[in-house]
Amino acid sequence: MTPAPADPLNDAVLAARLFALAPATFKGMVLRGSSPARESLVAALGNVVPLRRMPGHVDDERLLGGIDLAASLSAGRPIRQTGLIEEARGGALLAGMAERLDASIAGRLAQMLDSSLDEGTSALVLLDDATDPDDAPPASLTERLAFACDLSASRRWQGVELRASDGQIADVAALDDDALRALAATADALGVEGLRALIFAGETARGLAALDGRMAAEQADLAGAVRLILAPRATCLPPQEEEAPPEDAPPPPPDGQNDTPDDADREQPEPDLSEMLVEAAKAAIPADVLASLAQGKAPRRAASSGTGQKRKAATRGKPLGARPGMPRGGAKLALIDSLRAAVPWQAVRRKEAGAGNDSAILMRKEDLRIRRFEERAARVTIFAVDASGSAAAARLAEAKGAVELMLGQAYVTRSEVALVAFRGTTAELILPPTRSLTRARRTLAELPGGGGTPLALGLNVAREVAEAVIARGRSAALVILTDGRANIAADGAPGRAQAKTDAEAAAKAIHARGIDALVVDISARPGPEGAALAQALGGRFLALPRADARMIQAAINAVQPMGRAA
């Protein structure tokens, strides 16, 4: 009977004890999975490490501190207010919904972590509430924090207690060369890049020894460090090498013959330390993640939700920090920020102007600040469907279902859908960008199929639609459902050679324009043509023989935002 896996809260508690032992060394934790177990662990951690909660909408002024405008105006002199980083000195900042952290705030926090942590600076605890495996806090932060614990599958929540330790990491001897080489070999075997992880692993091994009151790290401490530090960062597994015996090797002797104590000792050598650590890492990786790593599928962390590109705006969207500038061209004056910039200079300016302390605030051009916003451009997914050939009915049915499913989530993702169909000697936009499900169903129901495959014409029309979408300030992505076997040239003449050349030229034009593209080959027997088309487009390729509408939708969502191929 297979034993039940250990509750992930056990390792999370151990990691929290290490963090509490040396916040300056480990710098923080990432706790994924909103659950009672995580809430209990955070409460217990707050009893040993002072935690200062950071709101999700925090700005630079609240984070870093600055001038208290109201107090300064009242006192007639600059009054400074502290920021959250300063208020969390000697403890840690607690950031909820860390997967939504703004890039600029993440940069400020990374700067904080890169400073030499001592009693006067702060560590960081990130609460990752994402439910999508591809969503995560910014990598610039997670790579700087020692521990990453996923508590979404934990079934415990009571009795979480962080026991204090009398030991200190500084009292534990440094790791010897053999231990350091074993950790480095294990990190290399698991595909863990960067030196931070190795440094954290070495300090974790010493910390585990300190928690047990020992003066030197042992093999169990190294295995624990691999489990807590390297295993969560693994991107691959080492290949399994099985050496076959040489063909001319003599047969083994009969049982009991020619066996000596020396031979027996040589037949059972001590296992290499790095091999033991790799096995410890494998045991710590969840079964589903382990299977993905064994197939060469590294965990992918998306940088955004794929609902549209972010862009700076002057009048609407998510507020960003103000910046120096003149309120013209539609930009709005940030009055409070402008006053805050002017207040520290009032004493100097009044002295220069010979004005009294009760005079009005003296403003200058360099004090002016303008407001900035960030908004997401609406995303348009353009389906280009091959409606030719004997399999057209099946492809069209799948495309229709995928379009309807995409429209069903259009409200949530702020996306629109368009449909281009190509067959015979023509290609046309049969469904302009829309969110109307009724209109889409009516148009799709009337779409016929059959004839040749004018792939170049279909790509050209899809590119023109995408360019029109981009010109209106929105972001476009192409999803091309075809087997890639073009037989109609761009001028409508039959011929596979010219049709292939024209399709390649049309694909390269899309690539040059920088339009995201995905090729979905849903033919019964995918050939090399679809992959070649995706390569010319600089996009992704998915072979989904006999795929249904829901599989196509899942595939499209899995690759968004569709990055350009390297």
C-alpha cells in the first residue's frame, strides 16, 4: 500500500522556523494557496517575526515614505512621514495577492531585498492567491526569497506552532567542499539556475543543523536543504542512464564461488552524495509536477493574464505614480504631488524672494507633476479557418464551437473574436471583431465549406484584420486552423509549389509586423507543413488531431499571452 504523502504544511513550518531564525539570511517566503493552513502559519509567524501588512494598491510614497503634505502646510516646514519599508524594520512586509503586484512596486521591493539586510531593514513574505498554475508573483522577487511553499493541498490548520531555537547559524561550521560540490551537482541535475538558490541551500543546511543544536551540518541537513530550496525550483530531471553489460563480458560465476569479502565490498560501493540528494529532491516534488518534469515540461510562469497588452494612458486606467511634466496634451495636473514636491524648498525660496513665513506657497515649473494611468488594450482573437477540402465540415464545426466558447469568456477577459474563412480561390472576413454571441452563431451557421486551400489569401486577410485592430489601439492575436497544405496561390491559380511560396511570404509578413500567432493543426494525421508555417509566422504550433471545440479553447488559453518564438 502506497503511503500517503506528507502534508505540505510540515515543510512550510520548518521553512518558517528557518526564516525566523535568520531573516537577514533567507530574506523571506512565498506562501501559495489560500487556505486555513496558510492563515494559521502566517499567524504563527507573526508571533516570532513582526509582520507589517502591505496593501495591494500601495504607491511609492506609502512604501518609501516622503513629505506629509498636510502636516507640512500646517507647521510651515517640511514634515517627513515614514514608509512601510521603514515601519517594518526588524521584521517583514506581508504582501497579499502578490501575483498582482505592479512591476514598479516589485522593483522597489527587490531593491529592498538586495540591500544588506540587518536589524534596520525588512524581509518579505508574499501571499500568492493565484489559482492558475501559470500565474505567480514577479520572478524578480521570488528568486530573491529562499522558501516557496504551496499550501493549497494542505489538510491541516490547527496546532501550528513555531518553536524557538537556541542555536544560531553563525555557530554552525561552514560546509566542506564535498557538500558544496554535491549541492552544485544536484542543482545542475535539476536545472536550477543562478547562484542565489545554491547560497540559500547551503545556509538552509546549516540552519537545519542549528535548529537541532548541532555544530556541523550532516547528510540529512543537506537532503533537507535540497527538499526546501532546490526541489521547488526544479525545471527538469536528470536522464536515467542504464549501462548495458559488454557483449564479450564473461558470465557471472555460480552462486557461492569466487566470492571474497573484498569482492563483496567492491560490488556494493557507497552511493554518491549528489545522487542521494537528487533522489531526495525527487521524493519532495509532487507527483504531477514530477511527471511533467520527467517529460521535459518545465513549469511555465506567465507574466500576465493574456487579456490585452498594458499601455500608458493620460486620462484613464489604473493610476500610476505621478511624474514631472507639464499638464498639456490631455495630461492632468497631479496637484497634491506638485505641492509635495514644492514644500521642501519653501524656506529657501522665501529667503530668496524676501517673503515671510506666512506667504503663499512658491511654486516653480519643476514642481509640476502630471498624473499617469495604465490601461489594458482590448484583445481581439482572430480565427483564420481553413474551410476547404473533404474535412471542412469537421474543422468548421470545431472552429464554430471554439469561437462560441471564446465569446463566452469575452466579458471576463475583455476580449473580442473575429473569424476569417478561406476556401476555393477566396478569403474573407465573415465575422468582424465582436462580443455578440448571437451574431457570431448566425454568421457561423451560414459558413459553407469545400474547394481548394488558398492559405496565402487567408493569411493576408487575417493580417489586414490584425493591422486594423492594432491601428485602433487594441492588441491582436491570430489563431490559424489549418493543415498547412496550400494548393492555391495568392493570385488564385492552382499549383502547390507557388502556393507554398506565397503562403511562406504571407506568414513572414505577419512575423515582420510583430503579430502573435498560433497554428492549430487539427487534421487526422498532422504533417510537417503546420509546424513549418508556425516557424515562418514566428509563433506557436499545436498538433491536435481530432480535437473538439473545448480542446481548442483550452489550447488557446494555455498559450496566451502568445509570446513570439525565439
